[in-house]
Amino acid sequence: MWLNKKKKGELVALCDHLGLETDGYLKSDLENILTEYLEAHQNELSTDSLLAPYYDTVISTRSPIKSTAAHHELPEKRTRRRTSRYVAGTSNSFDNRSTEESTPEPAIINERTTRSGSRALAARTPRTVRTIRDAAYVPLPPSPAVVANEIESRTNQIVASAFEAIEIVEITQKAIGLRDRLSNVISVNAIALTLEVSFLFISVIPLTYEVTIPGIPTLGTHNKIFVLPDLFVLLTSAFWSPFLTWLMTAIIGPFINASLFNLVAATVAVKDGSEYKADPLTFAVTKALLVYLVHYKDFFFWGLCNPKSVQIVGNSVGRELQLVAAGIAGLAAIWEGILRR
């Protein structure tokens, strides 16, 4: 149709020309409004030069009902037009077809009347009203119990997600707290001393007792043999003599000297406000000095250290390892002192 080819701006201009309302309507709504209005005021607007192309299009594509009415009003004139437009050989077939089309059945008339009424209703219905009408067809839940179950399920999911987030935060905070506790000179010395004493225990405590755990054939397991340490050696001097020698040169001697010569007791403090009981740097220097005198210069402190025990400690723990641990502890103490000043 002529209106279908127009843009929305052109349709709005036509509505303004005819004094029709255009606010809140789509292009299809404007087409329906103009069609309804132009058909109702055909006698008045057919002479309008702006609307003449529309009526020409309507006349050329007039519906069978209007064609029938025009045929009854001007039979001779329509017959002459038919005769002038078509040759004689095809005029009879066209008359028969025109006669068949000009007599529509009542059901077709009622259907087209219903469509015209629906089109007029859609043209007069604003967009907001249609939205509310479409919202009325949204499917509702079958019962309140289903709604309650859905709300409870969503709530449980939210609570579970919250607990997972809390656990992740707690793990992160614990990791940060562990890092803060290990980031000091005492932790460095503790790790180094633990490594040394582990090597010493492996050397002086022999693995002598074998324990066999029988397998279970039904489960497809075999016999497993475990070797257990001989803890009775703790009651002999074979254990205590090397252990006390290491303890004297690695912990007791350096700690006493670091407590007496605490050079940074008044300036270096830990985070909780308490001062170090022993100077970390003096502790590392004293330990390195004792290891050098005992293991390299064979200075046994006037018989306090057994040469055999010193040899066992040197072979199991390692003289180089003790010197390296003392050096690392000393560097950590110097760096911590620089950061705290």
C-alpha cells in the first residue's frame, strides 16, 4: 500500500496535517490510524492533493465488497470500462471471474469485519496499555509452596557462597600471619638449628628394628616392612655426648655470649614492643667463632669437649653447614637492624 512505503517521519507529518495524535505510537500504529481515518473521510479528503495518491492506490486495489457496491451502483459504466480494457476474446472470462469475486460469502464478510475492528482497536491502543495487556499473559508459579522452595534454594546458595568466601579470607589471613611470624632473625636461626639437629639424630640414632605389616590378599596388598629407630640409645652416652657437644657450640655458648654483649638491646625492638634477650648478630658471630675453634683448630675447651664427639658432629652435621648457617643468620640480623632503624 501507499502508506506502507512511507517512513515514520512522513506518517507523523500526515497525522499532523490531519490533526491526529501521534505520541506513543509505532509506525504500524500510525499506518492503522491513517488508514482508518482516510477511509472514514474519503469524500472530504479525496480532493486533497497530498492524499490523492493514497485514494488512487485504494481504488486500484479495492476489496471485493466495495467492488460489489460500485458494481450495483454503476453497472453500465463498469461494463464499458471492462469492454474497453480487454479484447473481445477474453471479456467473457473476465466477466465470469468478476461476477464470482463480486459475490463474497457471509463468512468472509464477517471475518474481514472482525479484522477491521481488531485493526482499529490496535491503532487506538497506546504502547503502555499493550505492555500491561501482554504482561497479563506471563505464566505465574503453580503454588506459593513452589515460590517458597525457590526462595529457600537461592538463599542457601547465597549462604554457601558467603561461607566459601569467608574461608578463603581466613586462609589468606592465616598465611599472612604465618609469613609475619617467620619474617625475623629468630625464625632463620630456628630453621637452621632444626636442620642441623636432624642430621645429628639421623647419625647417632640407628634404625635397627624391622616391623612387618602383613598384606591382605583380598585387597591386593603385599607385606610392607618398616624400620624403626633404636630409642634405647637415648639412655647411653653414644647419644648424649655428641648431642651435648653440638648443643654447647651451636646454642648454649652463642646465646650466653649474645646475652652478655647485647649491642642493640636499647635500639632494636620487635613488633610487640619487647626487646631481644640476645643480640642476633652477636649470636651468629659467636657461633661461627666456636665452630671454627672446635672443628678447625681442635680447641676442646680444656677437655670439656670429647674429641670423638666433635668428630661425630663434624661428620654428621657438617662443619661447613654450621658456618653457612651462622653466616645467613648474621646477614639476616644486619638487614633487620637496618630496616628497624
